[in-house]
Amino acid sequence: MKTYTSILFTAGRGPSECGLATYGIQMRFKKFLDDNDIKYEIVKQQLGKLNRSMETIVFKVNRNKYEKVKPWFGTIQWISSSPIRKYSKRKNWYIKCCEVNMPETKSINLKDITIQAYKASGPGGQHRNKVETAIRIIHKPTGIIVIAADSKSKAQNKKRAMEKLEAKLKSVNKQIQFNYELDEWASKIDIERGNPSKVFHGSKFTEV
């Protein structure tokens, strides 16, 4: 069961002004999280072509804070004259905030790993050859194998092997997130106009 929720803010297929709206509104969302002492992680983001513009950003928030962040879900409206098109009469811009299912990242679960002790070879004297101090850890979901045999202590080698496994899984998780195409994801999201969950106004994004 997931212990976190992933929250997407996106300009979708909207004009450049929606990218400005996404940037300003996600800044307000960060302030909301900080003010409510809600820890978060930015999983992935894609900046827009303009300064202070953002096409998409994904936050990861602890699942037990779901009810606090839920009021943000839906269409969010930004009321502002266009900073880009001087003579445009349009003042209403819309973005989307919603919960999404990010691809599952890999973590260390004791039931998913096999720890094997074996006799270390190489320099180190008879002690290393006769006592099983070296450690091999196999992470079954990914097939990753790590080995630690530098220390004469079995406990130290086990600790070192776990550190190696954590580092490798961190690299795997980064690749999983990198491969997830936000462009394709956001392009499938329809942004409805009207009945916004929140409304912000002006260049300072004051909540109405």
C-alpha cells in the first residue's frame, strides 16, 4: 500500500500564459505545504519556454495528509491580463491539479532480498579464507546483486552491502522517473473551464 500521493500541476495543452499560471500556482502550493508543515518531494518537473514558466510539476506528499491537499484538486483559475500579449482581452487562464499514479519505485523490503555469507578470497590471511565474512545480497525484484568483502567483520560487510544496494536502487528509481514522459501524460488531461477549485489573481497570485 502506498504511503504517499503524487500530485500533478499542469498547463496541459494551454497557451503560454497557462505555463506562467502553473509556475505561480505551484509556488503558492509549496507555501501552503510549508505553512501546514507538510513534507514533500518534487518528483519531476518540466519548465516552460518563458521565464518563470512551468508546463508540469509533480509533488510527492505523505498519504496521511491527503485530506489537507485534496481541496486543490480540480481546475485552478488565474485571473490576470496577459503578460505576453499586450492587447489581448482575455484575463482567465486555467490549469489542472490532480492526483496521479506515478510508476512504482523500487525499495528495500526484507522479504525481497536474499543475504548470503561466503568465504572471502584474496589477501587477508587464513581468517578470511576459513570464516564466512563476505556478504552477497540479491534484490529479487530487480535482480541486482551487490557484494561486500573488504572487512573481516561479517556485520561490517553486511552494512556495506546494504549501502551499495540502496545506492543502486536510488539510481534505478531515478531512471524510472526519467523515463516517465510528462509530455504524453499531461497531454491526455482535459482542463475544464469554470467551477474552479481555487482562484488566484494578478502577478502576485493572491488567492481569491
